[in-house]
Amino acid sequence: MFCRRISGFARIGTRCLPRIIQRSYRLQYTTVLTKISRCFSSQTFSNSEISSFRLWSDGGGDHVASNPFDDLGAWHDAEARSFLHSVSVDTVGKSTAKGQREANEDCYKILELEPDLYYFAVFDGHGGSVAVEFVSEHLHDCIKNCYRCDKSIKSVLLDAFAKCNSDLKEYCEWLIEKGHERNILHCGTTATVALLQNGTDLTVASVGDSSGLMCRMGEAVSMTNAHHPSREDEQRRIKLFNGWIDWGPNSPKVNGKLAMTRSIGDFHLKPYGVIAIPEVQQFKLDFKADSFIVLHTDGVSHVMSDEEITDLVQTCPDAEHAANILTHCAIQYGSEDNITAIVIPLRLWTEKLKQKISKEHSLLKNMRINYI
């Protein structure tokens, strides 16, 4: 029975195949994963519709169709109220693995900060777990406090990152007073944060080399720029602060110590231009074009391109399955780092899944009728 089901792999769209199998040593494992994804997609979902009511600014309104697949996205080309109030963060897929490392210094966070504000974040710690654990537990509080001050969302993120970095330094100094080694001032973390506001306004802020992407019209759209010492604009700032870049055999490092130019923590390198100021990008989600968002640490991006990630997620039946497949693929592809992925489903992806499942159910029904 399993063999018959996985033969459906041949029906996968040819558009995504070249990128999924472009490296021959990945072909076998990716094929198996895709086959498994299709088997999972045969599970039964309810097609019952739930009545919703859309309110307009003129006081009128009309009924709109909704369904169990309505997740985080909403129309941006309609003058509609946010659909966020009926959303559960449980629809977001998440997966983390320590990979080949002795311990997992990655963290993630998925929260509803306010009725109209969702928070998604991944963190990749280094130099110990003090920084990553502190930041993953406190950054969202900094954002929430700044958000209540009625600032622009970009200002909220800039201020929150600065406050969290300052609070981390105070915490490390307090630990040192309690007898902890001073080298905890050398620990740090990346932080990639996505804020979804009012159902359609997406703002992404990042320091370090963790990444975010969005699937738009079936293609990968990068939402972050990794802060590597190889970037010329980042090099200029490091040199301006009398820092230097060590171009070693593995990867360039600031002062020969850190493979990124921005982070929270790493206080021994702050005088040399390593900053905690995030780059911020803003997007307007489009119900007709956007399928899902992926946030991940460099344990994924070191072995998979944005296009490969997007193509693989599109073959999965749900966000949790997609996040697990990404981490498993990264391990199979030889990632030596900790690995973390968050997959945030948007309305277009789940609508397509519903249509796909409906077609497969119809096909199976016809096959049964013909067999009888």
C-alpha cells in the first residue's frame, strides 16, 4: 500500500523539481521526504465552512466564506478587519535539533503579544547559552513595552533590540559579581524577529546570520541580509572602529573571533563595531500571492538555498510537518550546526492545500467507483 501511495511523486509539479534535486547526493533523501509528504497529505480534513462577517468603514458588511484553513494571512486589497482574533499560534510549525553539536544553543519563540500583534523569532547563540537564553526570554517583553508607547513599528524594534542588549550586559555583570567567569561577556546571539500586525503588515528585524524568507507567487523572497564580515558595508563600519577582518581558511571573522558583524551580546567586540542595531524590512502581505514565511538559523542556510527551502515546504501538508522536514533535511545534507526552523502558514498556502486534498479525495473516490 505504501509503495502505491508514494508512486504519486511523479505528479509533483515539474517547476520545483530542478531545484530540489540539483545536487545529486540529495536526490534519494529528498525524493523519500517528498513521497512521505504526499502520503501525509491524504489525511482527511473537514471541508465544512464557517460563516464570517466582514465589516467596512461605512458601517456596512457582508458575509464571507471561511474554513478551518484560515490562518495568519488576510486580504490587503480589501478594507477588512483583521482575521487575527480567531488565529491560534498552534498553527505555526516549529522544529529544532542540536545536529552534530554537543548542545543546542538555538532557541525560538512564537507568541501573541497583543490581539493584533504576533511575534515569531529564532535565535542562534554562541560562546555559551547565557545570551541566547536571556534574549529569547526577554526580547519580546522589550518589544511589547515599546509597542505600548505608540511608536512606529520600526522604532519599536530598534529600541527593543537596544534595550535587550543593554539589559543583557547588566545581567552578565550581575552574574560576574556573583562569581561567574568574566568570559560570559563574550557570549552572544543572533536574533531574527518577524512581527505580524493587523493580519497584513509584516516587519522583519535581524542581527547576525539567522534568516527569514517568504514564499510569494511560488518563489522565495528573502526578508533578511546576513551580517557577514564579507559584506563591504559591514567591513567599513568595523574598520572605522579600528576593528579588522581575519580572512581565515573557514570564514572571515571580526578580530579573528566572530563570524558576524552584528549581534546581541559579544560585548568584548562592541568597541570594534559589532553592533546590536537590526536591519529592518517591511512587507505588505497579499492573500493572492503569499503562501508562507520561514525563519531559520544558519544550520539550515549553510546547506540549503532559499529556493530549495521554498520548494520543499510547498510539498508538505502542514506547517509542523514542513518545519520537521527542513531540520531533517539539513541534518541529512551534512549541517554541522544547531538547526532551527519556524514555518508560518498564510492563507494562500492552506487554500491550495485544501484544493489539492479535495482533488485527491475526488480521484480516490472515482478509483473506488471504477474498481467496483
